[in-house]
Amino acid sequence: MKVIVNICRIAVALTFIFSGFVKAIDPLGTQYKIEDYTEAVGLASSFGGNLLQWMALGLSVFLSAIEFCMGMFLLFAIHRRVVSKLAVAFMAVMTIVTMWLWIANPISDCGCFGDAIHLSNGQTLLKNLVLLACSLVVAWKPLYMMRFISKTNQWIVLNYTVLFILALSIWSLYDRPIFDFRPYHIGANIIEGMTIPEGEKQPEFKTTFILEKDGVQKEFTLDNYPDSTWTFIDSKTKQVSEGYVPPVHDFSITRTDNGEDITEQVLNDKSYTFLLVSPHLENASDANFGEIDNIYEYATEQGYPFYCITASGEEAIERWKELTGAEYDFCTMDEITLKTIIRSNPGLVMLKNGTVIRKWSHNLLPKIEPEMMGTPLEKMELGALPKDSSAQKIAAIMLWFALPLFLLTLADRLWTWTKWLKKEKKGEKMEKGNIRNTEKMKQDS
């Protein structure tokens, strides 16, 4: 039974840690998913736009931290009774939510693993049922969980875990997610992401046309479309079979001044292109517009295109121009695509030949010094892909989080073992003393 409890405990703990971590490093992505939930249940209209965003962001950071911390506390068997009961309560709520998703299907992806792993609603429900069963086993016999650290020192793990995950979320908000699982990550080629591989089945759609004649409306398809005596009213398109959907499928750039589609022009440019990305200019930070203008001047000096891409309307664009004195061209794109490209409002993206070379949050924009104005990007480190790899980022996390906890656990185990040895030796001495006293009493009698 102890083996079963600890296997279940490890399974739940590792899942919680991974799920909490991938959401904690992308708090804005989790916020967007929470907003989708509120819209699906009809709560979005109950709050103001900014209030809903702040509430969703706070809930995003809180939920990811709770999930990560519960996983760590289960792993180290900290506060075993309380944490195991919290895990059951958490999984019970999540299972009910995913059951609703599976039945009603208001959202196609629950977002339980952020953008790292996408599961269907059916797969998510199955996963949660398994985790709920495992957490029930753990809560049934919580004291069977083997401790990795003594009760005396568990407060160190508790506080360090909470501080680490909150600091990670705050840094990811200030900069960008340290791991980017989206199709627009640095090094990704957008053209390749839009391509459907040869042999892959394409999704099929059926379009139905609603037409009217003599006050009577009827539905037709392309196969039985009537003559010109019928008046067109509306059309409906429905997907009838699933197929391969490319990772990038809504990347389309349209100029606001003349309506020209410049997607191909931007993606096929052999030189560099700067994209200032803002899903909503109404909510964009204008704190660093001076640095943005400086980069625009450099791009103009070197002949690199510079566009601001947004989903906002003409009024918001004009207000942004008045606030910042922006002289660059403005383009429009789908709001969800813009939120997917970069988790910053605004954020700066640099492309070359359709490949994402660099991405910056508005808080950490590149510094273009006056002496750099005449130097093309080809001759600067700024124009090359960054050297930091995923392996280096993982190593950094291991160094700052996993290694200290490992050393703490090792020191704690050695300290506990030393205490046990001292206790054993003390017991042996007392036992030998008792034997000597007994022998002396026998001799005296």
C-alpha cells in the first residue's frame, strides 16, 4: 500500500509541477484562456474590460502558483494531510470543469498545460479522472508518503518554492516567457509554419447559401445553386471533416491607409523587418515610446521596413499617434494572432526572410546608440539569432531552483542520519551502563 500511495503521489506531484510551471512562465497566455472561460459562461459582460483583464491576470498568477506549490509540497511530503486534501479538492473542481468542456465544448483546448501540450477535451477529462483517483489514494493514506525532508526544515522548501514561482511569473510579465512554445518563437520560420505538408489531409468545409424568392427562404449548396431570380440573403460555412491545420494559419497583414495585403511582401523580404505588435493600442504601454521611435529612426536610416500591427480601430491608432508622435505605418491583423506572436503590449519582433530573429518586450527594448546608426544589422550581434538555447535556460532553472533544493535535501538527510547515529550511540551507552550496573548489583548481593 505504501508503494501504491507513493507512486500516486509522485504522478500527481510531477503533473502539478509541470502544469503550474508552464502556466506560470506565461501568465498572459493563462489570462487569455481565463478570459475565454468567462466569455463562454457569459461573465465577460458583467465586468468592465480593464477590470476583467486585471482580475484574470491576478487569477492566472494565483492558480499557476497554487498548482506548482501543491506539486512541490506533495513531492517533498510537506504538510501531508492538508496538501493531500487540497489536491483532491483542486482535482475535483478541475474534473467538473473539464466534464462540462467535454459535454458542451465551448472551448477546444482547456489550457491546462498552457501552449506546451495541447489536449482535446476528451483527453483532458481522462487525464483529470486518473489524477483525481491518484489524489484520492494519497489523501486516504497521507502519512504513507515518504518524506524527502525533515519536518524541522520543510519551511525552507515551502517559502523558497512560493518565492521562486511568484518571481518567475513577475519576470515573465516584465520581459517575456522564458520558454516559448508558440509557433512564432525565436528561430521559427513563419512561411514553413503556414505550409501544409504533402500528403496531409486538409479540413473540409461545406458552405450553405440562404436565398429568397417570392417571400420564401431556402438553403442551397454550390451543387444546386438556383438561377438569378433568387435573392441572396446569407451564407453559412461549417467544417464537415477535420484535417491538418498548420501552426500558423491567421498571419495576414493589411495596411490601414490603403487596405493593401502586404503579408507576402513582409515574409519574403530578404532583409530585416521590424513589427511593433499591439493587440490593443488602447491598453498598450506608452512608457517607452522614445526607444521605439529611436529604433524606427535606425530602421529608416538602414532602409528596413517598420510597421505597427494592431487589431485596434482608426480612433485608437490616431490617439496613439498623438500620444507618441509615431510616424511609422500602421497595419491590422487578427487580435488572437497578435496575442500569440508576443506576450507584450506592445512588443517588438524582428523578421528576416520570414524567420523570427528577435523578440523584445516593451520593457527591454534594444538600445540603439548614436554611433550604431550607420551600422547595418548584418554587422551587429543584434541581427543574429540569440545564442541562449533551451538547454541553457533549463540549466539556469536547475541552478537557481533544483540545485539548492537538492543540496538542502542532502544536508537535511545527513543531519537526520547524524542525529539518528548519535541517538543510537547514546542508547548503546545507556544499555552498556545498565548492564554494568546490573552486574555490579549481582556482585554486591
